[in-house]
Amino acid sequence: MSAFCGIPIIECVYCLGCARWVWKKCLYTAGRESENWGLASASEFEPITRLSRFILAVYEDDLQNPIWAPPGGYGINPDWVVLRKNYEETEGRVSPYIIYLDQENEDIVLAIRGLNLGKESDYLLLLDDKLGQTKFDGGYVHNGLLKAAEWVLEAECEILRKLVERHPNYTLTFAGHSLGAGVVTLLAMLVAKNRERFGNIDRERIRCFAFAPTRCISLNLAVRYADVINSVVLQDDFLPRTSVASEVLFKSLFCFPCLLCVTCVKDTCALEENMLQDPRRLYAPGRLYHIIVRQPFRFGKFPPVVRTAIPVDGRFEHMVLSCNILSDHSIVLIERESQRAFEIMLEKEKIMDIPPTQRMERQTSLAKEHSEEHRAALQRAVALDVPDACWPSAYGTFDETEGREGADRSHGEYSFMSSKRGRESWDGLVVRLFDTDESGHMVLKKP
């Protein structure tokens, strides 16, 4: 009799647990993860609108007769296109890309397009991501994307070096969408670690903007390279949130709702501490820019808001149950919404009537804020005891165990802990990692 009485209780508990999960996931919206981030300014967001157009132009077969051109065109001068390569010229090693000399904005841009659903080579590149397969600079990275980045580096190093030396005041910018975003992320990291091959270019002149990126680098690398790499995510985009291997993802395309539910269950049940303690887990790279264009329980779109931060925990860890998770991945929509957001930022500045002198001061202050935020993110990584990605036996996001064997010895300059020294004090860490520039701002020491 007691056994029969226990069955309804178990069923009720089970149903309540399921109802709680459904309620939690249905109310979880993309805006929640960035609600405490700061608002992006027009000056820092301007390159994103411009570079999104350059990436969109790479999708075109003929720039003279564009198909996807937004109002006003791509803003590309054909005479400034230094190089353009298609699939035949890249031998399927990487998606098509261009090298563009943006003389108007003093920028050397290498832009790579995203996944082509009709190209087998792109699938092979993306699916080459066995968990924990490849180590780089003290962390884990996506193996296929690293191979593609190395190919681009070897193929275009000489051209980029000449451009950098010929234009010493220009920045060197890497931009990509989706699959291309992962490639430019690894490419920017390779360039930052091999600056001598580019005429010893300053680290401050190297930038990367990854639009709708795949999760491609471990947490310690994502935080450490946040001064160079920026990720741009539109609202509910699924790819920066998809922690499952790409191979599993594409095998499950015919039952995507099933995969989505399984992923949601996994994300809900997994403890965040366990996720942070997995050194092989990959993340969206660098500083994050989140474009919010919708609100819960509100129909239609509202004026876009862009929030930015360098989060350590809560870095796009949860899938969002939304009908827009695929459409928000489109570079066409990203370009359109980023342009809308930028125009709203400019309109607000006009209303406030900020004098040019104060704008210059604001840009200087913004650089200082970003530096301080990067420093705080590094401190947060230490406080959370994120394991070293290369040597799981040691604790600490950036470990510096002496006498190690392997190819990652150069990573020691950015180390946070030493298994022989024990835990290092934060003041000592700051002295080792940061310098003070002429204006008194804290900046990372050059490797």
C-alpha cells in the first residue's frame, strides 16, 4: 500500500522539476547574460559597423555587381583591394578572404567569410575539433581553425609585413564571420606571438573582430587576448553558445530541436564551477560586444543596445530557446543591426552636444577603462582558480611551472602562478604583467 502511495509523490516531484526547468529556460533570454555589462560607445563601436561591411563584401563573387550590398554600398574602394583569394586559390585550406588597405581609416584589413554550406572543405575544417587535441600558448584551441590560420599566416605574411612597414601609423586588423571569425581569432593570436615577422609591430596596433564566432579557444586565452580580440554577437545567436563539438552539431542538423533540448538540459544541470574547471572547454574569444534588439514579452524590435565586457564566468554559457537563434547568426542582419545601433549612438552624442575636446578626452578615458577592465578580468580568472589549460596537474589560469617540456615555453611571461612558488600575490602579479605609460595608464607588458 505504501509503495502505491509513493508513486504519485515521485511523479509530482519529477513534474515539478521538469516544470521548473522549462520555466527557467523559457524565461532565460539573451539579454540576461549581458544585463550588467557596460554600454558601448560610438567611438569603440565604429570599426564594427565598417568591418561588417567588408566581411559581407567577401561573400560577393563580383564587387562591381554586388548582391548583398547594404544601402550606401560596402564602402570599399576597388583600387585599395590588395589581394582577393577564392576557394581554388586557397586550395580549400580556408574560406575566401581579401586584404584591403583602408586608407580613409588608416587600417590594413584581412577579412575572411564564413561557412559555405556547399563546400566540403569548410565542413572538414570546422569538424576538426576533437576536444583537447591542440595546445597553444598555454591553452587549448580549435585544431582545424589553427591549421587554417597557420596557412593564411604563411601565405600572406610577406604582403602584410610590407604593408605594415610601408604604413607605420596604420593598424593591422583581422575580421571574420562564423567560421572565418574563428580563423581570424587564431590568426591574430599567431601574429601577436610572432610580431618580429611583421617588423616588430606593436601589440596595440593588432586588432581582431570576430563576428558570430564559434567557440575556439580556452578560457585563459579568451581573457588574456581580450586586449586584441573582440567578439560581436547578435542577440540569440546559437554558435557562440554551442558548447557541443561541431561534429555532433552537424550530425544532428536533421534533429536540431532534439540537440537544442539536450544542450539546454546539459547547460542547466551542469555546475558553473565544473565548466570553469574544465581546461579543455572552448569559449567565444576576447572582449564581447552583445547587440540586443529584442526584449522578452515584447513584440517586434526596439532600438538596439550594445553592451560590452570581458566576462570570465557567464561567457555565453547557456543556449537560448528562441526562434531567432539561426537568423541572428546572419552577417546580413549583424551588419544591419550594428549600423542601426551605431546611428543611435551618434544621435545621442549629437543631442548631448559633446565638444570635440571632450570627445578626445573620452576616447583616452575609454582606453583606460578597457585596460582596467582587462586587468580586473585577469584578476577574476585568478580568483576563480581556472585550471591551467596545458598542464592539468597545476592550478591557475596562467601557470609558470619551471622545467616544463613542450612548445609553450614563451607563454611564461603571462603566467599567474607557479607550482614551485605557490600562489603569487596580486600586487606581484601586477608588477610582472603591467607597465605604466606616459599618461599613467596601466598597459600589458609587451611579450
